[in-house]
Amino acid sequence: MFLFLQRLINKKPTKKQKIEAVYKKWRFFMYRVAYDVLKNHAMAEDAVQETILRLIDNIDKIDDIASRRTRNYIGVICRHIAYDMKYRKVSIGSDAEYDSLASEALSRDALSVVIDNENVERIKEYIKSLNYIYQEVLFLYAGEGMSVGEIAQLLGISTKTVQKRLERARIKIRQKLAEEATDNE
Amino acid sequence: MSDNNKNTDTVLDAVIDSLAGEAADELFDAYEQGAEPEFTDEHNKKMEKIISHAFKVHFNKRMLLVAVIAMVLALGAAFSVTARRDKFGDFYIINGQRGTTFRLSETIPTEGESAEVNRCHFFLGYIPEGYESNDNLETKYRCYDHYVNEAGDKEFTVTKALITDTSEIPTKGEGIEMMDINGNEVFKSQNNGVTSLKYTYQNILISIEGNIDETELINIAENMK
């Protein structure tokens, strides 16, 4: 009897209650993220709706509704949708832009890059300044611990594209660090 | 690319990955604060609808119609006469709960046609060594000969029976097999160590069954006239 009551009290929220709580908690946040990209009230509202629809399909990936991790996860999805709406699925900063980077050997002395506090801050800035298509895969992969397959499913792109973008994101940052090291010499 | 550079890249990639979460935190912190936007009524209604319909199983009307039609067809097929019956000689085998039954497929013979049963006569071209007939019965609809061995622990029976509406075989699907004996389609079944061979001949059901060796039983059937 006691166990039954305890179970009743500790009853997990249903998926519907969960998505309702997610919307209630993060609706303004989602709007601001979307608005920052779209600069349009109606479109930002649409992006919020789309984000919730996308979250409905991935609600199991959300554990703690109020956590920063959940917020970042929602933020990445919302921003992805907002950019999709803005560019109507035409990818900006075409992947080809970075193709040369992938093949280019970064000639530098391995010891020239020292990871100190200053560099840590710089790397974070570089990550934040990345094009969103590279940033979002990096956030989801390294920040959220999602697999390449999960990211591909969530963003509606192929796993190959996810892998390419991850690699290019890292190359871009490495290149910036190397350039800076060369400039300081 | 030199090994040194490769190693540096690997280290840097690990650092980049470890900082991605922090960078995301910093990036999205900026959106946490700020004026609360006022959503339009249209948006609020839409959100209400999205959430209330979330996780509900939606049926597309056309899909539902197709599913219903498929179900009706499947049920129709499952309950159709031909689907439930397997042809066996002049009979159908119907899988019932109690056992497999033989059902007369055509008309039930009239009493006049049952004369053949009344002329109950078996000619067994082969009787296993040591077996003797110890009992026989002859009625208007049925006749049989019962054979036992000297020890009295092995026996077999040869039966001719006019098939009435149904003739049930006391098995529930154990060792069921269709075999050909002298051009006859023979239904073989086994239950509790008793093997049974059944086949039909002019509205007569002929059964040979017993706890003797299966090959002996088949030998009896093959040599029966």
C-alpha cells in the first residue's frame, strides 16, 4: 500500500506533460534564439512551433527539463530551424568553402600552439564565431554527447554530412589557432 | 602532415570538443534574459493544439480505410470454407479444437449405399508374426478386427466405417503426415504411442491403428485388399 502510494506520488510525468513543461519553461528562450536569426516576430513564432514539433519526436532525449544541457539542446534545434527558415534550406557558408581546408596541411611547429587559459578562451570564441552549420554539430556531438546518427536524424541531414561538418569545424578552429601562433612569432 | 602535427591536431580536437559545451553555455546564456515577447493568439492556439495532439496516434483516413478493407479481406479469407479445409480424398480435414476431424465433403451416403460396410470383409495380405485376431465387430455402419501379440502388450485394429457427418481422429496435431500407400492418400497421425493410418475408399473410412511399429503398420496397409 505504502509502495503504491509512493509510486503514485513519484509518478513520472507523461510525455505530454513533459513537452508542455518544456514549452512553458523555454518558450521565451526559443523565441529569442529564433528572433535573433529571423528578425521577424511571426517567423520566430513559427520557429518556436517547429521546434516543439521536433522536440515531440525527441522527447526521450530530455531528462532534466530545467537543465542548461536541455536549454542548449533546444537552442541548437531552434536555431537550426530558424536558419532553415531564413535560408529556405539553402545552406549558407557552403561546405565547399572549407573543402580546401580539409586537404590543406597546416604547416606549423607542433609546439607553437600552447593550450593556456588565454587559448582556452580564444577557442571558445572561435567556436562561438563558427558558422551555425558547424557549430550545431559540434555542440550536439561534443556538448550534448549525441552520436553522429542521432544528430543526423535530429537535423535531417546525412551522417556523412555530420561527420564532414564536425571535421571542418575542428579544422577551422585549428587553422585560426595556427594562424594566430604564426602572427605572434 | 608530420606525426607531430597529427598529434597536435588530436590534442586540439579533444580540447575543442571539451570546450564545445562551455561555448554553447556562453552562447545561449545570452538568450535567457530579456524582455518577454508577447505571443499572438494565433500562436497560442496553435501551440495548444500541437501539445494536445502530441503523442496521440493519428490515423490518416485513407490509411484507416485501407486497413479496414485489409482486415475484412483477411477475416474473410480466414473464415472462408476453402481456407479452413484441406482436401483429403473425398473428404476435407477441418482443424478443430478437440482434434482433427474428417468431414464428408459431398453428400452423406444413404443407408442403401452403406451396404458395402455391411459386407465387412478384410483381407490382410500381411499380418505381423505372432499376432492373432482376438476380437471383431460388425454393425451396419462399422466393422473392425482387433489383433494382439502373444504377450498381449502390442495390438492393432483394422476398421472400416461408413462416414457419417464427421469422423474425428483423436489427435491434436501430433506427428501428422500425409503419405501415399498404393496410390491412396493416407493420413498418418500419432498419439500416445499409437500410430494411426486413415484413408478413404468410396465413402468408407479405413483405419489401421495400433501401438506396433510404424513400418509394420504401413506394411499391413500396403498389403490390404
